[in-house]
Amino acid sequence: MIWILIFVPIIMGCPYLRTQNSDLMIEGHDKSPHLSAAPPPPPPPPPPPVPSLMPLKTSSPTVFTTKSPTSKPTTVNSRNPSSKPTINPTLKPSAKAIPILNPSISPTNNPTVQTTAFKQTANPTPKSTTTPSQLPSKLSTLSPSLKPVSTPSNPPSTRPTSLSTVPGSSTCLKRNGNPLVASAAGTCSAYKSILAEFSALVAPTGAYSDTNPIAQSNLFGQAIRLAFHDAAEIDVTQATDRMGSDGCLSNTSDNRGLLEATSLVLSVMEPMWQRYCDQLSRADFWVLFATLSMQRADPTHSLSIPFKFGRVDSATCSAGANRLPEPQNGAHAIQQVFLTQMGLTLSETVALFGAHTIGHVHNANSGYGVVPDGSADILQNAWDPTPNVFDNQYFVGLIGQGWKNKPVPGDTPRSKNIWTINTQGIMLNSDMVLGFNISTSSAACDHCGVVDERCGPNGPPINQALCTAPVTNTLTGGRSATFAQVQAFAQSNTAFLQAFSAAFSKLTSLGYSNSATAPGKLGSLTAIDLATC
């Protein structure tokens, strides 16, 4: 998460999500497997409003302030929706906002959200243009000539072999080995206490307050990436497979940064769960903590993710190894992991990638990064200039700014590539394919593409966004088939939040049913309105 968040994400993907077709030859470049332009199905109606985990304040909020830990814990979110501060002074906002996108694509009448942009330089208009693609419902067959990056076996590690080997976390210490009997009353009781503790963490006097955006970004990012990675190790194509949202992570490099005893998962979240583990499973707790993080980070107070309880914890999950998406693989990772293995739709997948608006990559965990870990400019490793704020700015930046393909500093021999804007901000191949048909042919490494290929707007209007070669500025690739959906999310924060809420709820329920009489292969879940607890 990487939820391809730290999805650290994680869609996380990805560092956070450890993320991540037919051939197309343009200007002599072997094109990436790209998103098919099959005719789209009729768009589903927006999901109905659901009660928030945290009732929203009715008074005008104050920017970057929260109630003190002694206040009612239900008023956690106090960001100002009209103001979005720039976290890092090195990430200077552009003098101009991203242009208004094509209003005919916007699914709502919500005003365009202003962006805090990374700095960039203008690019000459290319010699040719492309026509827009329609949003597809699935990816086309991959070209046989484009093989995915192989996932290497993981070498022996000094890290804990899994979360279950860390003292005090293998079982719920309060249950004395007895199974959990989940109930609405127990879930409500645990929720109220967890919400109070979470509120204290992000309060002005807390270690993860708005005034400490890097720490807050790390906490929120790890929580989202944790929930994604736990759920994404499922394989819906195997009836007997028991992986999924089960409170267990496989011991692989994909989960590096989440397994170590020094991670926030083990140092902050696990001790909190132990205090309430006789009422809530670890898998439910991970989903709840991620939900609290995202709703707290939403400056509009409108993200509302429904909660269900009943996930069953597993003591072992080695079968989930190497199932998370490899960002370098781009479109192949999306097809293989999100659509086939997890059974999600392409539309749901694009929405989940929006979680990259939170957190940043860590070079030590994923091998990706613009600057090394520990740098004073660490937020240059973020997808979004405000990586502790949950909004649609990931999509705004993805298609509204010019990204260049670059080697990863210190990656010798070269094994991967990144996309950046004058060494500020980052996108990975799995991000870029949501908007563009990037080049992947390279003699240097698998799917590394062409150094200095530029993808993004080439002057107004925004529908001129495409990819061009270095020096000559000749066309190398057009917009991908999911560009229209990215554009719709970039134009409407409301549309993104609604789509994300539904997609995240589905993701964390994979393998479970909503019926106790007809359970899924992992069991059944029960919906609960936490606002009434």
C-alpha cells in the first residue's frame, strides 16, 4: 500500500496499497498493457447516505483544531472544508488552480475542489492528439509480449514472522483462549472507548494532531494500508481459500512497515485492540481504526463509511503471501489482483486508489521514493501535497499536472521507476495507468519505460492530457480508458467520497455475507449504526 500507504496504501498498491490489453505501437514505443475501452454499463445510482461513525458538528469548524480529549469523543473531525493547508513548505502551491474539468463528465453538481499543486514546468504542445476513451467495465487481455514483473521469494528476515509472533498479540489476552462471541452491545461498547482513545491521539495535545502532519500522515496511512492489505490477500476464485479480512498479515516484503515491532500497527493499534479484544475481533478493529482515520481526515465531514462486525480472526495467513499488487506492473497488477483475485470492478478499483491521497511511500519498505526516508523533505514522497487530508486531490494531481518518468535515486542496478514533478511528489506505474497509456518498454528493467517521458496536460483544455517523448515532444500515449472516471473524481470530491465509501465497504467484506443463515466462506457480518451507540 505499498494500498500500492502506506495503499502506506494502503489500494492501497502499492506502497500503501503496494499497487499496481492489447498492444499499441505509437512512435516506435512498445505500449503498456492498458485499460480497455469497452462500452461502459449504465452508471449505478449514488449510494444512499449512511450514518457516520462520528456525528458531524453543526457549528462552523476551525482549521486544524480538534476538541480536547475531555470533550465528547463523537466530534472528532474539525477540519475546515474551505481551507486546505500546505503541509510542507517545499511543496509550494501553484498560483493557479487546476482548470475546471469537462463539466459534461461530472456526475454531480458539486463545485470543483481547488487544488494545492506541486510545482511544474510547462511542456510544448505535442505533434498529435488522441480521442477520449469510454470507461470500461473490465481490462482487456494482456499482450503476451508484456510479461508481469516476477515476485521474488522473500529472504529470511529478522522481522517478526507475523503479527501473531509479537508478545501479547497472538491472542486476545482478556479472553484466556476462549473464542469471541461478537454482539451489537459489545461492538458498541468497544467503539465508544476506541473512539475516545482515537480522539485523544489526534487532539491538539496528542502525538498525532493536525499540527504534526507527518506523524498524522504516518498513522492514518498505516491504518488504511493495514486494512487494505488484510482484505486484499483474499482469492475469491478459490472456494476453499480462507484468506481475507481476518486480522492476519502474511510475512512478505509486501507488508514491510506493518509487521515490525516499531510500526504504529504494533506500537499504537495493537495495544489499543488488546484493551477491547473481548468485544471486537482484531479484523473488525483494523477496519474500524482505518475508518476513523479516513473520516477524521475528511475536511468536508461528509465521508460516511458503513460499519459491519463479525469478522473472524485467523492465527495463520501464509497462504496470502505474494497476492498483493506490484506497482511496477501497472495495468497487469490491476487486472490480476483487483479484478480477478479480489473480484472488484474497475470502477471500484479506481475509487480505492484514491486512498493514496493519504500517506507517503517509504523507500525502506517499498524501494520507491523521491527522497530517502528520514529526509526533512519526506513529504515529497507523497502522492498528494496534503497527505493527512482525505479528499480527491490525488485524482486532481494525477491528470492535472505533468509527471515525468524518472529512475529511483540510489536504485542500482535499476529495478523500478517513479513518476515525479521536478522531484516533488510521486506516482507509480499503477497510478499512472489510471489516467494514461504509459510506455513500459525498457532495456534497463521490467516496465521501467522511457526516462523523462511526460504524461499530463499539455495546455488547456484538460482533455489535451497525454504522454509525450522527451526532447521531441512527439506523442507516445494517450489517455487510458479510466481517464474519464479519474476526471469525474477530480471534478467532484462528493462523487469520489461516495464511490470510495461503497468500494471500501465491499473490499473489507470480501468473503463474508450479510446473512447468518447463508454465510460466505469466511462467515457473515452484521451491520450496525455506530452513531446510535
